Amino acid sequence: MAVLSPASSGESAVVTRPMVKGLFVASCLLSIVSYYTTQRGMALFLPGWFSVVASLGIQLSMIFVAWLIGFTNTRRVLLIAVYGITGLVSVAFTYVSHYTWFSARERPALVQRKLYDVLNEAAGKAQQLLAAAVNEGQKHVMALDELTVAEKTHGHIARAGDPDPYLAKVREAVAREAHTYDSAYKEGTGEGVRYTAFDRYTKMARQSLERMRAAQQSLIDFRAQLKPLDPTEKQLGQFRKVYDMVPWPEVEESLHGARLERPAIPNYTDFLDRTASGQEEMLMAFQELFTAPNGRHAFALVLATIVDVVIFLLAYSSGPFFFGSPEQRWLSGGAAMDALDGQIFVRDFLRKVGPGPRGMARVDALTLTPGEQQLCLLFAAKGKAVILEEEGQRWYLLEPEVHQQLVESLAAHGFRLKASTPQPATSS
């Protein structure tokens, strides 16, 4: 860990490197983005200013806590816990915001396409039933025409049975009707009650056949005109109009009274685009994430998470440049003890540093001021310096990195350092 930042110890709150300034600006820009998405997510559940204030508080807490974690060692566990909780809230609402934004553009098409498939399937089933009913209806009309002619020519047709359930019912109905006129109208050839009854049932069968054919054609036209991207209301409205035209009792009768399984009409609420009204429940968003995840869910969650992670890393790394690292505060404290400017304190300390064994920088403990003594004790306690006893004299051996950073901190001269530099005498 570096002892000093590029800024001098006396100017710890000033950033001199453009890269560090860029990190700070980047963290602020990303915080604005995260605030916007978090606020949009909260706005789905909280009214007006509540979502604005809550989102602002969350983002400020996140960035300041990340800065604190970067330069302080006290209560780090508590700070990390605070950032984790606020980050979780931010990620959750940001995910809902992203998910809703994506859904508002993708889900309508998916919902409409799904409804299109369901309606196509239901219309296909109804069309198959109508085709079978029309086929049977044609047979019934032809049979009734023949029965009418036979009754007119030969008579006694209503008394016979029939293997077709529909025609058997017609024969029975004609026989019961003619039985009431037996005393007045004798059964036999020629026009009579039975002939006219068969003729009436033939006309009814032909009308029923025409209605089924009309419904069949309506279904064909509906399937040809149906489009997958039509609004839900339009698709369902057209299907209901065609569905209501189907004479289902006559279809059942034509198919010999079988208990038909009619295609169900889709429920409107099952194909409602909730995002169109600006509402998206968080439970539904996370339920789909864990039960039926797709690329949209994963991308929304990753995007929501990575923004907050990057904000933390940027704020964590740039925080010490604003608030000062622990080593900078040690130097500032030592300089305060000696009532000196930070750079002047470092300069005077380096003037006492000389070569030691194996070329390592060392400083005599007896030459140190109180502030310098405290600094060296801290260096030794943190493993950045070693105390050496030699011939009854105490020395502090500094790590090469510590020595390097101390020297580099004087590269940018502060005003007080410049003012304290003795000027060469000029000749009169």
C-alpha cells in the first residue's frame, strides 16, 4: 500500500491527477444513472416526491459509504453492511425499472403473438367441428329429400327405422305428428300430412346447413385476416364476433347429439399487457426471474447489479484521494505536533535520512523531533519501518517504498515550501 498519494500531505483534499478526477466524475455520473433507474422503479410503488427523496437518499448513502470504506478502518463491517442493504434496495428497484422498460417494448408483441396462436388454434378446432357438421348436414338434406319423394310415392316411410340418429328422430317426429291426423288422413301414396312434414324438415335442415356454412366461411375469413401484432382487444373482439355466429346446438344435432368439446374463448385478463398501464409488480418480475428466466431478465439484473458494483469500486478507489489515506493523516498529525506545514515537515525529515546497511534508508532516533518520532513509531508499528539497535544507538530503517513515496511527495512544491526555500544572494 502506498504511503502517500500523489498529492502532498498538506493538500490531501486536492486531487492532482486527472485520472483520479475522472474516477470521481465517473462515479458521480453512474450514481446519477443509478438514481434515475432506482427512482423509476420506486415510482411504480411510491407516490411522487417519496420516490424522489428515497432514491436520492439511497444513492447518497451508497457513494458516501463507499468513500468511507476506502479510507477508514473503523466500523468497516457496519459500513459494508449498510452498503449491502442500500445496494440491494437499489439493485431491486433498478432491476424492476429495467425489466419494465424492456417489457414495455417486448411484452406487447409477445402477448399479442401468444394470443394470436391461441385464437388460431381455437378457430382451427371450431372450423374442424363445422366442417364435420356441414358434411353430415349435407347427407341429412339429401336423405330428407329422398324420404320426402319416397313418402309421396310410396307412403309408410315414417314407420320405418333409420340407422342415422338424426334421421331416426325426424321419422319419429313425423310419425307422431301424423298420428294425430290418422282418422282424417289415411296413410298412403300422394300428397299428405307425412309428405308435407318431411318437406318441412328438409327445409329446416337446409337452412341449418346454410347457417353452418356461413359460420364456416366466417372462421376462414377470420383466420385469413388475423394478424399476430394486432392489439389484444381487436383480436379478441373479432374472435368473439365469429364465435357467436357458430350455431353450436345445430352443430351438435348434426353430429348426432354428441357432447362436443367447444373451443374455449380466451380470457382477456390472461393476455393483458400490464406494462401498457405503467404498472409492473416486483413480485411478478422476480417470480419470472426465478421460475422462467430468459435473456431479458438476466440482462436487466446484470445491468442493475454491475452499475452499483462499479460505483462502489470507483468511489472506494477515489475516496482516499479526497479524504486522505491513513499515512497522510499520520504525516499531517506529525506536522501539527511540530507546528509545520506538511511538505516542510517531510523535507526536514528527509534531510535526516541517510544510508544504512545494504543501502537502506535510515534515520537516527536522537535527531528526530516529537512529530517525527511519532511518525516513525507508527511506521514501525505498521511494519513499514524497523527499529535497529547498533552500538548503543537507535535507528529507524525505512522500507524503500516508504522512502520513495516521501521523496515523491516533494515533487509538486507547495506555496509554503517555495517560500521557505532560501534565495541566493544577489550582487549589489
